Amino acid sequence: MHVTSSKVIAGCFGLAAFAVAIVAGLAHDNPTAQILLRAILAMAVCYFIGAIAGMICERVIVLHVEQHKSSNPAPKPSAASAPTAATAPSEDEQPIVV
């Protein structure tokens, strides 16, 4: 299951707005229907704002990773990096047994 970070950020924004609206409505002794209506409206609006913020964050991360990969390429394996007879252990060396 692959969930993008923009969806996670949007969900967090929406749920935070819902919780704040519920607590604020209860603190001011508003009627239940009014509290829930405002909380759902706040959740929808903040979900949309969070989705936009998440897309911006994802784009910034992708650009940074691409820039890092282009400025720091991984070395390609070559024949020179393969073990040779000069680097291979000689026959008289015994492995260390623990």
C-alpha cells in the first residue's frame, strides 16, 4: 500500500482543523449541530489546503533528490575494483576463528 505524503499531510491538516473546531465550539457552549457543521467545513477546507501544501513539499523533495543524484553520481563498478591476485589472501594465511 503506497500512500503519498501529500495525502498524509492533507489528512493531518483536516483532522487537526476538525479537532480544533470541536474543542473551540464546546468551549463556547455552541449548539451541537453548529459545532459539527463548522468542524466538517473546517476539515474540508483544511484538507484542501493540506493537499496543496503536501504537493508542494513532494515537489521540493523530488527536486532536491534529483539535484543530489546529479551532483553525486554513484560510481560505476569497474574491472579495477574486482579482487585480484595481489589483493586476494595468500594460501598461507589462515582465517581468524572466534
